[in-house]
Amino acid sequence: MSARPASAPAPPIAAVRGVDKVYADDAGRTRSVLKNVDFEVRSGEVVAILGPSGCGKSTLLRILIGLIPPSAGRVEQHGIPLEGIHPGTAVVFQNFALFPWLTVEENVRVGLNGRPLPPFEADGRVKTALKAVGLEGHERAFPKELSGGMKQRVGIARALVGRPELLCMDEPFSALDILTAELLRTEVYRLFTERASGLSSVVLITHLIEEAVFLGDRIVVMGANPGTVRREIVNTVPHPREYRRDDFIRMVERIHDVVTRVHLPEVEEEEPAAPTLPGRRPAGPVAPLPAVPMGEILGLLEILADHDGTMNLFDIDAITDYDFGRTIAVAKAAEMLDLVGTPKNDVVLTDFGRKMIRASAAERPALLRAELLALGTFCLVIQELAQEPDTPLAADAVRDLLAERLPTVDASELFETLLNWGRAGHLFEYDAAADTIALFSGREEGAGG
Amino acid sequence: MLLVVLGALVAGVVGLAQRWEAPIRPAVEIDLSPSALPLYTLLSLSRGFAAYLLSLAFTLVYGTIAAHGRRAEKVMLPLLDIGQGIPVLGFLPGLVLGMVALFPKTNVGLELACILMIFTGQVWNMTFSYVGSLRSIPGELQEVARLHRFSFWKRFRTVEVSSSVIGLVWNSMMSMAGGWFFLTVTEAFTLGDRDFRLPGIGSYMAVAIEKGDRRAMAWAIVAMTVMIVAVDQLLWRPLVVWSQRFRNADIEGEDAPESWVLNLMRRSRFLRRMRLRRRRRSRAPTPPAPPESAGAVPGGTGERARAALVSGLGIAALAVALLGAWKLVGLLVRVPAGKWLVLAGAVGATSVRTFSALALAAAWTLPIGILIGRSAVWSRRLQPVVQIVASFPAPMLFPIVTGVLLVLRVPFGAIAAVLMLLGAQWYVLFNVLAGASAIPHDLDEAADVYAMKGGTRWRTLFVPAVFPFLVTGLVTAAGGAWNASIVAETLHFRGTTLETFGLGSLITKATREADFPLLTAGVLTMSLAIVVLNRLVWRRLYRLAETKYSLNR
């Protein structure tokens, strides 16, 4: 494994091999963020890492350039183990990370830090970088005086000024409004294609499929819980790329299919089933719940109903203005509750889903409860609570229980979702002050018996 | 305006003191055996709490009035500012003499004086915090209260107090800590050969030092530490954690504070399945407000009566202030011209000492605070420790520190600066710590990526990021240092009196010699010096901190 084949081409600029990352929270619950990830950046390519929020793509980037250490696995630069920070790298941060007390020019000069250059050469480089991003005339301004788009230009100039062999962009446009983001994206595209300022390789982190197709030469699709590299696709759309062109749209649809298959698989993997509650139909496996509130799930049903009960995931993205990860999560949640079916890329309202829409707000909890009780995760928690039905249980006990059964999932987040759905279905009561959870004890008959 | 109010205060206290006659009450004997300590500690503790309750009551009443009346606010907020600025310890002699004069036969006057002194040390930042939170209550919440016709009482409970609980609890904790400083000074107060001691841990320490009883000194320090830790762990920690429930949900996500006491009460990590008793809370919706009777029309007679009351009070206050100013002028003309020159020189000497103390404080807290604050683990571990150390009343340590420094042949003029530093440095450390732990993560990563090391990193990232916090800490510390000069520039030590030229020692001397005109002039000069320095130095630094070095990007 460790020996490289003698005939191999030049080793990649940066690479991770079999990397794991595990985080532990204060309560000692561990969460696996990355699992067995292989990834490399070769000279002269733009790699887009595509994945929904929380899939560990930012963590992967930080491990790749040495900002954080992996829990297991190897990190290499030019084929040798990486020590400290990757020497040829620069980063454009999501929230700019400019020093507020330095002027624009001084901020850009930070990018030359640690490089002994003659003063005139340094000045010249700063000037060139500022010019490349259209910041001439703003040299003496402080970041506070600038709009978000201008701030990110400073961030890009700072990254370019050192002529990095590896430029990392961590969701560089996601803190900007749509129009500003689009303008800057086009300018960055030009910088990439012209290979300005000695730019060699780029890693772009994004959650937008169009952005990945627009900028990336190679697109790496990541899956979540834990984060893994699922697919790599070579982007065949020729330059200059344009959103409205057929080949661009086809590529986007192809990536869309891949992503959907990664995040919304046709067949559920079999996991050990949860013990069935007495008097109920057999429950499904104890599985993670997509982190979406019930309100959004019901909202999806309403949108579907307005579109004759069936819609393409792609079109839902467009209407909701969600990124694809979020739309998929909502669809997946609705599918878990038998409210929709998801053949291929379509989302189709089921009969039960139609019934849910017609039901009044007062009737919905009862409908939901029946569905929730068929989910293994809920059965698990209800069984725990039912041992002493009249006393609340410390919520941490439930979080521990979830962490134990689903070690790759953020137990706190899962608990939030569980609580949100459970409350909507009148299964649980929660006391925020005491952080305790109890079986619902409203006027209706108690759940779970 | 400022002068008139200050003058009235000074003149009032001094006027009381002048009527003082020989004490009839017997001097208190302090028992140095360790078995007496628990009782003394309890006595001191109860004084601290009495003063705290007074501070709380004052805060709630004053803050509510100041935040509601637009006119009241204009007068009451600057008043608070002055109150915070005046050197309270300068008033101690006058206050003690005056209170004893009011109750000549018992300790009541002394106790009251002691409690009032602690009160003045506690109250200002609590009131500031309360007024601040009241003014930042979201307008919508207030509109809801008005729409649903909340009574004054209900609005106070559900809107105002709950919006300010977090700040109030945090500042209460800080105030209690600050109050101990005064407790030990006032308990052990002696004036020449006149003895105004009260039984308590402060006077125990004082007697122990006087007699050179090292064992008793050690015991006193132990008892004080135990008290501070106990109050912190049993009262403040649980309160701080409890108060988090009033947190605005939008700001959630930062590290929530933890309290083991509250954890024990709520649940235990070790006993995973610990069951809790259900907290029965009335979930019944509040009954709709009764239809308003014809009599109580809002903005009618009630409003007018209140306006009349406010203006009446204002006039009365103005009258008292004018009377005080008149008396003040009468006192001040009796100070000979030469003394004014001496006072001016003393201001210079104490200023130098204050600024050296602050420079020393900044010099060690900046690197240490940043190092600790940068490590999440260490700051979590050390924060409570530092908090407890900071609550320890510095005057109790004065003799020990002085003893050590005298052996090292440090002149007392410099020692006094160190003593002033002793209490003040913690404010700086706290703030630097807070600042260092608030350095944005992405700036840190940018510094990593762009190879900022050693000095460059400190210059470009750490120090600028901490600067606003440093200024806040220094301002608070400056006030504390000025105050401390009164007890630091004159020190009774092993039977002798050490003294160095300065405003603090001048005030102490004037007190000892019952030179009331000079005392008044001294206290007034110090107040003025603090105010002037605030305008000239601190306000400018504040502006710089708020503009250039603000992290609000």
C-alpha cells in the first residue's frame, strides 16, 4: 500500500488517503464526520467538492491543507507526508476572514506573509492582485466600509497575491446575495480559465450543482453521515460554459441524478429492526431522521398538491430556493412517513399524503402518530419512556441512547428532529427548562400504551 | 451639574461627621482563635448580603424609573455615571463618623456605615446593566404588554425582569466580588487611636496582622477563600445557569455555562436513568384582562400626577443640591492656597502610580490572558479559579505583599502602586480572557494559512482583536486603582505607619486629623481627576476600540 508504483506520474499536489475524522462533544458522545475518504488534487485542475451542508466537505478541505489533523489516515503533499500547513496553499473563506483593523491593501499583503520578496516586487504583486479583482481605488479602505461582494474580492486578492499552487475556496459565494454571487462567480470563472496570477490548482467547496458544473473540471459528490466520497464525475462541458446551453443543462441533470441516488437510494439498506411495540405493526429499523422540521414536510405536500401531486426534485429546488441537499432531505423525510413516493427523480404524493392535506390541523397529529410509531427510532425512544410512563426522562439519556445506536449521527440534532416530529404527532412532551422528555399526556389517550 | 451633585454629597457626609462626638460604645474585642472564625465569616457574609439586597432593591427601583420616564432618564443616567466615578473610599471616614453620630450607643451606626460602603461598591454596575437591558427590550415585547393591558406589576415581572435577568445575575456576581474589597476595609476601620472595628473576618485579619500572628492570618485567608468558593458554587453558579433560560433564542449556540449544583439538582450524568419528579407548572393560559373600568383612562389623571411627582422630586433634589453646594463652598474656602498646590502635586503622584499599576497589569495580563483565552480547555478550567481569586479582597493581602517587597528594598512609593494593582489587575485579566476567547475562528485559520507566526501573529491578530476588551478592563481597573490609593498609600504595618505622598494618603491624613475642609477638597479633587482622565484618555481609546478595532464586521 505504501509503495508508489515506479511509473506513476507526478504525485498530486495534495491528497488524503483513507482519512477518518471523529469529533467528540462535551458529553463524550462521538460523531463520525468523515469515514475512509480518499481524495486528491492534481496539478492544473479545478476540483469541485459537492455535498449538502453537514456532510464534512469543509472538514475534508481543512484536513487536506493541514488546518486540522485527521483522526486516522494519511495526508500528503507532492507525495510526502504533510507537516503543518500545506506550504503552497491559499484559502478564500466563506465569511471572508479579513482583519477588520487592516486596510484593504494591508489585508492583501497578509497573503505575502512569510515570503521574503523585495519591497517593489511585493508592492507590484499587491497592485496586480487588487487590479485582478477590480479593487483599484479601495486600497486605503477598511473592510467595514465595503459591501459583502467587495469584501470577498479582498479575500480573493489576498489568496491570489501569493501565487498559490493550490487555491482553496470554501463556499466563497454563499455569504453573498444572489446577484452579487453571480457576478463574482463569473469573474472567478474568468480568473480560472485565464489561469491568472500563476493559478495552478483549485479546490472549490460548494453545495450548488450549477456552481460545481460552472467552475469545476472534476466534480466530487460527497454523501453524509458519515461524510464519504461517493462519486467522481469529469465535467465534459466545454469552455466557455453558459448556464443556458444544452450541454451545461444535461451535465447539471446528470449530477442531479447522481446526487439523488446518493442521498435518496431506491432500496433502504437493511439494519437490525427495533423491537416491535405490542399491538402495533412491525417497526422499521432504527435509522437517522432527516433534519427537517415537520412544518417543511407538510409544506412540501402542499406544493405537490398544487402541482397535481407529482413534481421533479429539480423543479422543487427551483420553487423553494433550497439547495438540493435540503430538498432531498425534505423529500426523504416525507417518504419515511409514507406521505410521498420518490420514483427516480420525481416526488409523488401518496393517498396517505392526500389524506394528510385534507385533514384539519386538529386531525393531523393522530394521522402522524400512527406513521411515527412505525419508525424504529421512535419505537426505541417510546419503549424507553414507557418503562415509567408517568415520570419524565432526562433528554441527555435519550441523546446517549441515540448516539449508542447511531454512532455516525449527531445525536443532539437527531434528538431535535425526533422531538419536532414527536411533538407534531402528540407523542412527546418536552420541558426545556429541565431538559426532560415525557410521553404526551394530553386529553387524548396516551401514546404507546 | 456634576459639581453641584458631588458637592452636595460631600458636604452632606462631612456635615454629619462634624457633629460626631466621643464614642460611648465599647470597642469590639476580636478573638484570634480559629474557632471564632466561622462566626466572624458569617457576620461578614451577612453584611455582604445585606448590602447586596440593598443594591438589588436600589437597582430595580432606580432602573425602572430611569428607563421609563424620558425626562428622568436625562438626569438619572449621568448621575449613575458620576456615582461610578467617585472614590467611595474617600467617603468612608465621613460616613463612619456620621453614622456613629446617629447611633452613638450601639453598633448599629457602624453596621449601617459598613453596609452602605459595600453597597456603594456593588450597586453601580448592577444598575447600569439593568438600565441597559431595559432599554434594549424589543419594542414588540413592550407593545404586546400594552396591547394585552399588562398591569405595571405584571409587565415588570414578565417583560422587564425576565429580559434583564442574565445581565443582572452576571453583574450581581461581579458586584458581590467587588463588595468584599470594601468589606474588609470598613470592618477594620480605625482612625488614629479611635477604634471602629466590627466583629468580622476583615477585622480578624487586621488584628492578626497587627499582632503579627501568622497562623491567624493564614486561617483568615482560608476562611475567606472558603466563603468565596461556597458563595460562588452554591449561589452564583446555579443562578447563572438558571438565568440562561431567559436567553434570547437567536443568540443561542455558544457554550452554555454549567453548574454542578444545578446539575445535581436536575440530573446526574453518572446515573443515566435518574428519574425526576415532574415539575408541575401551571400551564393554564392567563385569564384575559378584565374590561377596563371607566375611571382608569391611560394618560389621564395618573399620568399627570406622576409628572407632578417627578417634577416635585426634581425641584426638591435641586434644592438639596444647591444647599450642599453652598455648604461645600463654605468648606472649600477654608482650604489655604498652599494646600491646593499640594493637592495638585498629589494628583500627579497618584496618577503616575495609577498608570504604572495599569501598565503593569496590562503587561502581564495581555500575554497570559491571551494564552489562556486561546485554549478552550484552559480557559474553561481556569475561568472559575480566576474568578474566585479575583473576588478575594486585596486589602487583606496588603501587609503580606508589603512585607515581601520591603525585604526586597522596594521603596514604599512603588509598593503602593503594586498594592493598587493587586485589586485592579483582575478586571483587566477578565476582559483580556474574554477577548481572546472571542477571536473569530476564521481569522485564526487565515493566520494559519498565511503563515503568521510569533510576533506577526500577535501584532496582526491577537493584540488588535483583544484591544477593545483591554480598554474596557483598563477603564474599570483605573477606577479601582484610584479608589485603592486611599488604602494603599498609607499602611499600618508591624506597628509603624508607612506613607507615601499622593492623593490617597492626603485624604487618609486629612481624615486622621479631622481636617474636614482638606478631606472635602481631596475627595473632590480625586473625583475631578477621574472624570477628566475619563474624558481625555479613556473616551478616546474607547472610540478607537469601537471603530477601528471592532470585530463587528
